[in-house]
Amino acid sequence: MSILSLIYAPAKVLEKKAVEVKKIDNDIKNLVNNMFDTMYENNGVGLAAPQVNESLQILVMDCSNKDISLDRKVLINPRIIKQSNDYKEYEEGCLSFPDHYFTVSRPESLNVSFIDIDGNNKEFFFNGFEAVCVQHEIDHLSGTLFTSYLSRLKRQIIIKKMQKFKKNINKSI
Ligand SMILES: [Zn+2]
């Protein structure tokens, strides 16, 4: 079990398009396991590879009540293939923005195609909280952060706060 270091915004790796995974080898499998460990350790429900400094199209998520059971999902090279016309607002958090929560409006449900950890092509339908989570994480893979849904002014304020936060972490190390 390895807990990876989280990348906090603002950071270049969070703002660029992640690279498609060509082959699911042991390095990828280890990365996925470490991403789950890192997500659970930080009480997250989803994590994208760029958030642990790997610019690869991989996301992990678990929207279950973890006290009862786990529901580990791994999506490699995910593509949104259909989205509902109905939108829903939800207050989202992000492990790259500790203690910041913003209301984002997204399609209520969607279909996503992806490759699973065994290399199989899959397609899933997501709705409810899982739809919010998977869209937030797919955004990460194209370098889109949830702050991009805010006004420019609000985004600038958040970036200033995050710069301060990162400075303070560096000082305490
Ligand atoms: Zn996030």
C-alpha cells in the first residue's frame, strides 16, 4: 500500500490533457492500486491520475458508503458518449482544492465508454451522485478543473487562496 502525494492547484499537470493509456501493464495496475489507497486515505470519492502527478487517462472512484461496502471503479481512457438534457446542481469538492466546495451544474445522467483494468471495453450508465463524480473526474483528464465553472473573479480569488495554501505547506515541511 502506497499513499501518493496529491497535487494541489494551481499546477501545470492539472491543466493539461492527460495521455491515453496504450497498454495496461503492471506499472498501470500498481498506479491504480496506489490511487485507490490515496483516495481512501484522503476521504475522497474519486481521483484522477493527474492529481497524483501522472498525466494519464485513468480515474478511480468509489461513491459507496465505505463503512458498509466498497464499490471500486476504474475507468481507463473514458469517453462520454451520451448525456441527459436535464442538468442538476451539486456541491462538489476536489482533493486538489482542500476545503473548497462549489456548486456545479452538470448533466444528470450519462453513458461513458472506457477500458477496465483487465483491458476490456465497457460502457456504463451513471446517474445520481456517481454521475457527478465521474464527470468531475473525466474533466480532470482534459485539464478542466471544477473552478472553470465559476466566474473569472471567483476563480481568481480561489487561485490566490490556493497559492497561499501551497506556500504554507512548503513552509511547514
Ligand atoms: Zn477533483
